[in-house]
Amino acid sequence: MRAVPDPRCGRETKHDHAEVLVCLVAGFLAGRTTIRRSLKWCKKHLEELREYLPLKNGIASPSTACRILSGIDEELFALEFMEWIGEIMDTKGIHLAVDGKALRAGMEKVKDFRAPMILNAVDAATGLVAAQMPIKNKDCEIKAIPELLKLLDIKGSVVTADAVGTQTQIMEQILSQEGHFVLMVKKNQPQSYEEIVKYFGEMSEDYKRTKEDENYRPRYPGMQEKYEEISRKERNRD
């Protein structure tokens, strides 16, 4: 967190800004959803925190924490936080769910009373947010998803998203990073929808015919073998 500059003036300060930021993060990770509650949690666990941080003047007051938060570079702080998350979790070979969420609790704190939007990449197994990025609205997800994925090493990972993420540029970005994707196609993309329905219909027909005739050659032999392999694994799964 020391890469984030201290926004306070150059006069002598009682609390180190990096320590304050770490304490706030620790409080929020412990389930405290406000600044005051986070700092209160830190006071209760002061001795434990001192095993990792000096905290020579104890825990900062809520007003000090608010002054720091109101002046820091938000984007730099987000990047530092994601870099730290990247050190404690591996984003290779996992299931990453990408989705935009509205921060409804923040509606009263913005001028037009619209809920701020944030795009998250979440480890589906643990629920940890591997990366996130603020966006203006739901329509901005298409452009933001490739930028969000660039922040992560998704080699071997499976990326899932809702129908808004079913875009050529997003699929190309995932493949360029050696990842895989499972995306939703709805009828508002008629050409893709019809092609997929036709493709799976032909595979289903080929599967039945290969069972009836051993000499029959399916139209998609590689995919047919993969389908049968996955089907066997699903049937034998505990």
C-alpha cells in the first residue's frame, strides 16, 4: 500500500497512511462494512495486527481514515489491492465468473442517485474477488471485460459471463491469454443461436446413429469423442 501516495499535507502525521489502509482492508475482509466498524474491529485485534504492522500510535480515528480515503488515487489503490490479491491466490486453472454489480448502498452518495456499477472477476470456488473495475453502466461491460481480464493470468482458467459478454472481442481476449470460456447465447443473437442449435442437433443425431451403426462416421468426430468423455466423467462423478 505504500505505492499509494499519502494525500495529507506534509506536516507531521500521527498515523502512517499505508497502515491505515491495511487496517481498513482487514476490517472489511472480517465482515465489517463501514469505516467505523472496521476500525473498531482493528482495535479489538490490535495485538494480533501488531505482529504484522508497527501501529506505534494504535488505530487511527474514523476522521483520519476518511481524510485519507477521500484524497487517495482510487485507481492506484485498486491496482495495489489486486496485486496483493494476486500474491495470495492463483488465478490459473480456476473458474472465474465475470459480472457487473450495482452498489445500491452507494445510491445516496452520488449526485444523480444512480447506483454505482462495478465489474468483478470472482473465483467461483472461494468467492474471492480476483479483480474489479468501476464502470459507468451495464452497457460498458463489453468494453471493460477485456481490460479487466488483462489484469489477470487466466491460463487454463474457465471464464464465465452472462449474455452481454458473448462478444467476439471478449472471446479473442480470453483465447489470447490461453484461457477457456463458457458464455451464454440468447435469441437476440439469432445467427449464433441458430448455428449452435443446429450444431448440437447434428451431434445428437450422429451420437444416435453411431450407436446403431458402428461404420457410421460422425460429422464432428473430435467433438463427439470429447462429448462422450465428459459424459462418462459426469456419470462416474461422486
